[in-house]
Amino acid sequence: MKKLLSVFCAAALAITALAGCGSEKTGNKVEDGATTIKIGLSYELTGSVATYGQSSVDGVKMAIDEVNAAGGINGKTIELVEYDTKSDEAEATTLGKRLMGEDKVLAILGPATSGAFKAEIPDANSYKVPVISGSATSNDVTVVNGKVQEYAFRICFSDSFQGEAMAKYAAQTLGAKTAVIYKDSSSDYALGLAEGFAAAFADEGGSILKEESYTSNDKDFNAVLTSIKDLNADVIYVPGYYQQAGLIIKQAREQGIDVPILGADGFDSPDLLGLAGAENLNNVFFTNHYSSLDQDPVVQDFIAAFEERYGREPDAFNALGYDEAKFLCDALSRCESLDSVSLQKALCETKDFPAVTGTLSVDENHDAVKSIVVIELKDGEQYKSEKVG
Amino acid sequence: MKISGKTLGQSAAFRKLVGALVIYAVIQILLATGLLSDYYFATIVTIGINVILAVSLNLITGFTGQFSLGHAGFMSIGAYFCAFITLRVEGIPGFLLGILVGGCAAALVGVLVGLPTLRLRGDYLAIATLGMAEIIRIIFQNIKITNGAAGLSNLPQYVNWPWLFLFIAAVVALTVNFLHSSPGRACIAIREDEIAAEAMGINTTRYKVTAFIIGAFCAGVAGALYATYFPRIKPDTFGFMKSVDILVIVVFGGLGSITGSILGAIVLGLISMFLSSYTELRMVLYALLLVIIMIFRPQGLMGSRELSLALMKRAGDHLMGLFRKKEKEGRV
């Protein structure tokens, strides 16, 4: 028995030593003779941010069906392998490994949120499989410590870029000299926006009179709004989501604050109207990925097709999901050979791709260079949209 | 060689060691030959971390009878402290130091929280521990060094199967040995009847806190393993639902059964893995399976018994007996 024990121990140790020699991965490719190209879809379909995931997936599926109906890529149809991350980041990592290692997909679309997308990137780099997100807007997604994440791409602008665009619009178009920032301190997204806005507004020669903050559970903003009113700033920037922004706008207007209130894509929800009331939604501006007012045929065709398919108006996540899938198909059609390494090259070379959310090019940091839309609300309706940046 | 009158081959400890080594070797061979891919290993890591969490919570809830809902809080302390270290000290020394610091930090918080709250009983303790976990989460969400709500990204990854196995084995051995020691027996006495235990001269607060600290330490280690396998941590990962998930594993496996907790974590991990292809229906099916299993086995998979060779043999004999009876009836 003693002998058996030592044999076991020796065997176990020997195997442990062997485990050290892993091999470098060379990426996935479409096998010869295969009629489909496998693309992974890893999205938040259940859990706390399920609406973002579901909206994106609706857009992706519509785009893929259009491409397949038009004959696919080089005669091959695209096959989606779909998983749910449960809005859990560990699950995003695990499913990323599954899609890249087991299902051998050529690329992964999603997840929608920055954190879950970041959880997938280290494996994307080691498996050499591109991952694309339509809505991971956090500042440090594609570049970490000054190093570009080789296999990570996104087709949206970053939070601070969006803040900068709003600051420029406020200073140049609205002629603002002073501003107050009232931000959601519990959200990373809002902090990124506030940072970008403050820096760019100062560059334009304006001054930030004060930065106030709230948290995502707040309902009553009157006390802070009173102190903001006394400052008499030209504009008020409210980076955050519509749940609080709606109430802030309502309470500010009721206090008689009538200066422009500025926001970002977090304002883009039908619920904003319900929370603030149509009579209060005047002189409100926010940056967004696209506007349904845009008369560009790419946008209008998308809106018409989406309404026909789903019976409702598309939101920004629908448009971004649609765009990321089209962006991927465009790169696939330019690939030298159908493998994930050449796909990565093709994605890097994307130039002036006509997307619904604006013509986009990929820069050296794997970020999208694209225009941003500023939307003005009048009586709760989108009244005017202007492309900037 | 003889241990307490038996030969080495017959001793229970030896058999457990061999059993553990066989499991280790089988999985190691499967991983080394590539039969188990990274994806399956990720599932194994999730299961392994859940095993540590469930065994340590079982020590507090199943064996000492203290209903705690704050296990994810200890896990998050382990994860964050470990991440601070591994982001600054590179290599295996950083990894091991991170795990140690993570576990100790969680244990320290265990003392601070345990001393006042363990004087409470039942529901009150559950609420107090729940509050503690929420406070920890909100602190991590609001201080600069943890990067707030966004959490920490690009953590270095060290966990492989040998390390994971080592830590699981260490935690299980620690817990089992503690339960067989005099303080461990005192804990079980407290679970059975706190007033009677006190009357017998057991310092109940002291032993409850001891069990709580060991449980917190192990949860800290589990959190540290999480932060050295998965590249990202954020405060929301360790929310209330994580504590509930761990409690579900413990109750599902059987309160007061170490092997039950291990089996529970494995079974629930596998169910979750097999259901992941069913996207939207997944959580519904998972919950439905839990309800069905709890209806048919309200005491959990193992009740308060331990899975052992003797038990398996008895179950086998029982089945064989049934089979023979059927066979006889068939002949008649």
C-alpha cells in the first residue's frame, strides 16, 4: 500500500510538471467545406442590464438575417451561437472561453456593458479571436496602461469623448461661458462623462462654477438645485441616466431654472418624457449615437426595416447592435482568408464604413472615429438634431 | 506501518488521501491532454470556488447553527485585498501573498463583525450579517483605490488546477479537522441546543466567533482565488444574490454535511453549465430544478450525513436487495 501511495504521488507530480508546456494558440478558422461561418453572441439576456443585451441582440439578428438573405459572405451563411451572460462578468469570461475554445467561432459580438466586455478581452487576445462591442463606452476598454488590446474593437465613442463633444457644443453653439455639473457619483459612466466635459469646457475658455453629485437611489434634488439656481450658470450638465435626469429636469424647471440642461445618451429613453413631463422638456440637449430625425437614407431605411420587423421604433442599442453586426460582415467580406487572425486585420483597416450611427473608421487604438449627434428636445419631442465632431 | 492498531492501507485518512489524489490525477490528465478545454476548466474553477464557499458557510450555518447571509462580503474582502497585492507584486510570491492577505483580512473583519453580532440569534443574526455585507460592498463602491463601481480590470491570472486543488483540499481538511476537534464538538453542541451547551460550561460566544472566523478566512481565500482566475472584479459581483447562491448550495447539499456541500456545488455547477445553451429559459429551468429537488429531498442531497465508502456500499447493498426482491417476485 505504501508503494501504491508513492506511485500515485509521483504520477500526480509528474503530470503537474507536464502541464506547464501549453502551446501558443493560432486563432480559429472556417474549416474547408463548411457552409457556415460561426459567430458568437454573448449578451446580457437576463439579469440587471438585460434590456441593453436584448436590444442589441434584436439589432444583430436583423443585420445577420439581411446579410444571409443577400447571399451571405463568399457564399457562406452566418450562423449565430448565442449565450446569456446573466449580466454576470464571470459568466462573460466563461462563455468567452466556450465560444472561442469549444464552438470555435470566428469572432464574438458583445457583451453590451463595458465591464462584461473587459472580462472577455484577455482571452480574446490569447485565443486570437476578435471581440466587438457596440456599446462598451468606458474610457479604458481598448487601451490598457498605454497598450492597445489587439483583439478588442468597439463601434461606439468613449464616455469622455461624448462629454467633450457636449462641452464644445455648449461653448460654441449655445455660447455658454459658465457651467455647473450635477453628476451621478455611483456610476462609472457618469464620472467619465463629467471628466470629459470639465476638461473640454475649460479648454474652450469656459469655467465650471461647481460640481455637485447625486446617487442612483435619489428622488429629491430640490436642495441642491436651489444652490445651483443661485449660481446663475449658463448651462447645467447632468451626466447620468434618465431615471434621475427626468426628475432633476422636472424639479429644476419647477424651481424656475430655465437655462439649457445638457445630458448624454443616458437620456435616450421614452421614460424621460414620463418622468419630466412634456412641458418641462424644453431647452434640453443631449448627445447620442444617432437620431431618428436624421434624413440620411442609411438611417431612414434602417428605421423602416426595423419597424416592419419588430413593430416598434428602434432605440440606440438596436442601432448599435445592427451596426456592429454589419461592421463585422463588412470586414469578413474583405478578409484574405476566413480565419480570425485575418479578420482582425480586416477590422483594423475599416475606413468610412456607412453605419446607421454615423460613418465610422477604426483608429490605431481600436476605437471608432465617428460623428456624434446632439439632439434638442422641445415639448418632450426630438425637435432638432445636429451632427458634431 | 501501523496507525492506532490498523495497517496504513486500512486507515480512513490514507484512503481519503488516495481518493483525493486519484481525483486530482484524473482531472490533471484530462487537462494536460486537452480533453478538457479552457471552458470546462473555467467551470471547474467556478465549482471549486463554490466548494470552498459552501464548505466554509456550512461550518457557520450547518454545524454551528448560525444563520449568516454575509458570506459574499467576506469573499469580496478576500478578492479586493488579493487584487491589490497581485497588481503590485508580480509572480507566484504575489499570488500566494495575495491569497494569504485576502484570507487574513476577511478573518479580521470576521472578528470585528462576529464579536458584537454573534450574541444575536436566528433572524437577527441573518439581518446583521446581511447589513455587514452591504456595508462592505458600498465601501468598495465608493472609495478611489477600488476604482469605485467600475471595479478592477486586467488582474493577473495564476490559478491552475494544482493550485485550485491544493486550496480546496486545504480548506476541506481544515474544516473537517476543526469539526473533529474539541472546539468543533462545542460548535455542534451549540447548534443542537445553545442553552444546554451553555449549561455544560461551553463559552458559546467564543466558539461561535471561532467558527465564524474560520468560515470568513476560507471565504476570503475563495474570493482571492476568484480574483486570480477571473480578470475582473467589481462590487456588484459580491452582492446579496451571491450570498444567497452560496446558501442555496449549502441547503441543497445538506446542512451539516461537508460532502453534501461539495456535491451540491458540483451538481449545481454542472446543471448551470448544461443549461447555458438555453439562454432565456436557463434561469427558469434552474429554479424549477431546485424546487423539484427540494420537494423530493427537503433535507438536501446528503441530509446531515457524510458520503463515505461505507455509505455507498450500504446504498449499493440496498439497491441489490431491491433488485433481488424484484427478481424473486418476477419468478413467482
